[in-house]
Amino acid sequence: MILDLDIGNTLSKWRLKDAESSEIRSRGAVWTREEWRPGADIPDLDVVEAVRISSVARAAVLEETVALLRRRVRHVHVAHSTHEALGVINGYEEPGRLGVDRWMGALAGYQLAGGCCAVDCGSAITIDFVLPGGQHLGGFIIPGLRLMKESLKLGTRNVAIDPESEADELLEPGRRTVDAVNHGIYMAAVSAINRIYSEVCDQQGVALPMLLTGGDARVVSRGVQVPHAVWPDMVYGGLEACFPMTFAERAGKMSGAPRVPEPVSLEKIRAGLAFSMLL
């Protein structure tokens, strides 16, 4: 079995993948901690032959995790943000300072679409752009839905936005404080994503496919106006591309990869941007 770990600052996600069939056998998530308990926090390591890790947690968390795993597992691979990988040139002035989860998403998106806008809707919402030739432009970071809600300190932090809500409903004025907050932060998030996408595509003269991932991707997806696809395993896809282990991975296949959405024409993007500036 292959254990993939996506370690965030607050939440860590894992999945077990069959090394022979490439099937995903199980998956889960736990709160990020410095001391792990195999069999409780993560799967029993007796069945694991290799581990791939993407981590943006504190260095001490990663070091402790790697030390634990290397005592029990033969192969432990840790992803890092580099100047170049898999045909993508990192756009950061200091490539190592780009969050490795964003780098994995950019690499996965490029392998799938040959250029993309990769949006990760987690604690923060990150929006990265990779041009068709492989140049990563850098990106944008805005507060995620929960972070925006917590900043208001109105006692609504534990009332999540229903992922089944229709976008039109979420864009209407709220008639209760909790709805006003939820609808307001939703409007802020999707408006920022839509505007950033249009501005960058206009600047670069190219219409890029958009890929969404992260815990809030489903609900954010409902308000995104451009064609897009939701790919929950996009960070894992980057790990698969960087450290291919199965026959399917070595053939370039990434688990759960969606069909690449066909972007609207650049002319339509520019027309919509021009119209919004008139309002």
C-alpha cells in the first residue's frame, strides 16, 4: 500500500492507495499534531510500503512525522517547492517559499491541462496560474470562508455554509445574521476568484481552464462563473506526478483527475471584465 499525506496547518488528510491496482482503498482526515498514533490517526503502517508527503505545517511537525514513518516504512518521499519540476518553472522569487501544497496543485494542473488556474479552497483560498508553456506566474491568497467568518466574531463560526445551497440563494441578502454573514463571505470569495481569473487571463492574453480543490471547493464551485472542474485529489495528483510508483502513475495517470473544462473564449472574458468596470 502507498500512504499519501497532505499535512496542513490545522487538518491533515490521508489516503491509502493499492500499489498494484492503483485503487484508493481508504481515506480520512485528522487534526494536525506533532505526535502521530499509527492505527489511530493514520492507518496501521504494517500494510504501508511507501509514503508520499506534502506538508505546510511547522517544520517540527514534518520532522517528527518523517522520523516516525522512517522507523516503520522503507520508502518515505517528501515533496518540496523547487525552481523547476515536471516542465513547470516556479514563479516565486524564492521558489522554496511557495507553499508545497500550491506547488503540488500547480504541477498536477499542468500535467492534466497543460496550463491552468489552480484554486485551493481551504483555510485560505489560493489562486495560482500556470501558462501553457509551463511558466508559473505566482498567485493570490485570500482568507477562506471559515477564516473570514471567524474574523467577524459574531458567534456564527460553527454554522457552515450548506454545500447543497444554490448559488442564487447564497447571493441574496440574508434575513438572519447567520445568513447575512454566510452570504457576505460567499459573495466576497467567489467575486474575488471570478475577478482575479478574468484579470490575469486578460493580462496574459490566454483563457485557462480552472481547477478547484480543497474542503470548500464544492460550495465555492457553485458561484464560479467560468467553466471549471472540482478535483478533490489535486494535491495528491501532484505527489503522484512527482513520485510515480504504480504502473498507472508511471503512465501519467492521476487518481480522480477530472475532465479538463473547456474555457470560454478570451474575447468573452474581456467583454465581461469591461462590463464589470462600467458598473
